[in-house]
Amino acid sequence: MLLVALTGNYGMGKSAVLTMFGKLGAHTIDADEVVGSLLKEQKVLDKIRDILGAEVFDPEGGIDRKKVADAIFNDAALRASLENLLHPLVFDGIDAVIAQREGEDAIIVVEIPLLFERGYEKKFNRTITVFTDESTALARLEKKGIGRPEAMQRLRAQIPIRDKIGKSDFVIDNNGSPEDVMSGVKRIYEKLLKEV
């Protein structure tokens, strides 16, 4: 089994690349989806309320993600507290999926946004960084309705993409067409298959 971390910065196309690896036959895990399922658990919601207060909840008692983002991207200590709560739970979920594949010649690609920020690269056999020009990332985020000031604030909260590229085993340039990106993904996948 080969455990591969896929990372990149905000708006650079990690999820699209993860889907491509899935189409080629890799088992894929999206850490953000694991977080989404955690946010349905009452005990997790109670702990988030303790950290961020009641104002980040909607009238039905669910999380208002925009309010959470506004709170944590304006306060590094709050952001660290929330990450310290959620990340161990996320890795428990990832470990459960990996345990189901134990003994298989599987390639498991896990999308981890804060891989290098939190020092999680040691948990993986290989690391891949997806990158684009900042202007491309900002344009993509604007299409999703995320304004430039908010997008810039989130990008600044992450390690610069060039530093992530320098720490990675592989890189995927996501500036081009989907076909160009897929050919890059295929090249890396073929190398990973030789390592399994």
C-alpha cells in the first residue's frame, strides 16, 4: 500500500486533481469531506461552540461556514484551536478508511490542504503539490463567489506555494487545460504504481 498526500493552496484545484486520480484507479479521500461529516456530530459541534461561540451557528443549530471562516481567518489563535480539535478526528476517519485496504496493493491519495503547515507530511509515503498562478486561483475563487479580499486573506494564511513545491515529491501544474493536467496526473500515477 502506498499512502500519498495531495496538497496545494486555496483555489488551486486540489479537488479536481483528486478526482483525476480516482478515475485512474486510486482510492481517494477528501479531508474536507471528512470534516463535513464531523460537523454533523453533536459532540463536535458542542466543542466548536466552546471555541468560536454561538454566533457561528445558524438558527437550526448547524455551522455557518462563512461565519467560521470570517472568525478563524481573522484570528490565528482561534484557527489553531479549531484545527487542534478537528485534525486528530479527521485522521481517525482517514485511518479507518486505510485500515479497510490493509494488505492490498492500493494507492490511497488523500487531499490534505494544510499538509505542510501542520507537519503531516511524515504520515505519508509520497507528497504531491497542485499549483497554479495566484491570478488563476483568484479568478477561480471569484467564479465560486469568493471575493478577492477574502481569497487573499485565506491564501496568506497558508505556506507560499513555491515552498510547498520545494518540499514535495511530485508537482502538478494546474494552469493548463484539463487534458494537460490529466496527462501530468497519469505520469505521476504510473510512477506511483511502480512503487506499490
